Amino acid sequence: MELAWSREDLAIAVDSYLALLESQKTGGALTPEAVLRSVATRTGHSQEEARGILNTVTWQMSMHNAPVCKGFRAQCETDEKVLVTLEQILSRDWKIDRVLHRKPWSRSELKAAVACYREMCRDQQAGVPFDRTERLSKLADDLSRKFSAVRLRMNNISWIMAQHGLPVVDCIPLLAGVGRKVVSVVLDVYGELVASEDESAHRDLWTESQLRSALDAYKDIAELEASKTRFDVNDNICALSQETGRRFSFCRLRLANIAWLLQGKGRTPIASIPASNEMPQETCELLDRLCMEHPVSK
């Protein structure tokens, strides 16, 4: 079992990193290999784990255009809790906040954040696994913002979505305390993104033949569930994806749409895929007609 990184361990790693940085600036004799061995020995972690932390420190420094050590890669290799602790240590000891020049979020930054949020929400509804920390880390990198700042903004977006009855990402907690101007911009760009997605969807709507295939796949899943046969629903979705030429996540979502339509008609939906009403109006109307023409027994 991997040993957890305590705040004291991380402070040792940061202090050692900054000592190496100073040595490299002044032509000193300290080497990355010596620092790596020292951090591993002093914290009780393996050299591989220590390298991951030092690479993460390099990533955090480079993301904000601060000087970095030679010998380590700028790459995030740790979890969310450790990332936030490292940022706190760097902000206190390295005064990296001076480099961050805190500033209000621009409209383009908020739009990028909402787009990232929407992507996670779609994956959640389609049942596609995703790594929240990885998504937020990439967004922080793209925006040159601190990870903790991005996480806080995502919490604000969750709160705004919930307040206005919009879909929320379950793994992102709600946090109020955001100004009316930010709320207005978030809702505005959310509307723009949804309109753009609808427009794209309208250009590439599922054909009646593809929807019939989805309905047949749904019936197969319903029959398997009714017979209590052990099966992997992902196999059915993959088969539908191959038959229709549609992405796995879209096929899963379309099956979720059928479950939602049948649930609205008082039918018991399949248990393998949560129901979802996220679909273009034309698709909803066509699916509704097909469900009535070809009823599902369950």
C-alpha cells in the first residue's frame, strides 16, 4: 500500500526543490539525483514517488511562469488533495501568488470552465467514467490558474446549475458565495454552449434506422434483465455502436433516452442504464413514435 504524503513530507519536498533551484541558479553542486534520494530518505517514500511529487512541483511552477529546476518534468502526477496542499506550501514559502497576479475571471475563462463542466455532466449522464482531478488539472493548465482556484470555480458553477434547475455533476460539491455578474456570465455562456450543441446535433440527427437499432438493443437488454441472465451491458452498447457507427457514449445516452420515454409512459425502465431526457426535440418525437409502434414488453 502506498504511503500517504503528509503536509510535513510535502514541505520537505518543496524545500528540497527550492534548494536545488537556488543551487542551479548560482552554479552550486547540488544535483537532481541527490535531491531525489534525499526526499525519498527523509519522507520514507520510494524514489519513484518522490520523483512524482517533484515533477508535480515543476508543473505547478511552470504553469505560472516561475523558474523551475532542470532534471524534473513539468507533469502533474498526484491527486487532488496533494495538489492543493502543495499549492498552499508554495504560496506561503515561495510567494508564488506574486506570479499568479490574481485577477477576475474573464468571459472566455468562464466559458472554458462551463464547457469542461458540461463535458463531465454529459459523461456522467451517459455513464462514462471520468477523472475529475485530471479534468480540473488540464483546465488549470489551459487557463494558467491555480488548481484550487479552478476547483473553487467549478464548485460555484455546480451551485449556479442547481439554483437554476440545470444538470449538475455529482462529484463536484455546491458552493455559493459568487457574485451576480459571474452568475449572469455563467448562465449566458451555458446557454451559448447548449445552443451550439443543439445546432450540431440537428446537423447530425440519428436516422430512423439507427433509432430502430437502438430500440432493438434496448429490448435485448430488457429481456436479459427479465431473465436474470448475467451480462455486461457495455457489450450491448458496443454492438449498437458498431451497428450504427455512433460513439459508445452517444449510444449509451440514446438507450437512456428510451428508458426515460418509457418511464414517462408508466413503464419500468431498464436498470442497467439510468434514464436521461437529454436529446434534441426531433429525436425525442421520433423515438416516441417508434416506442408506440414497437412497444417494449418490460
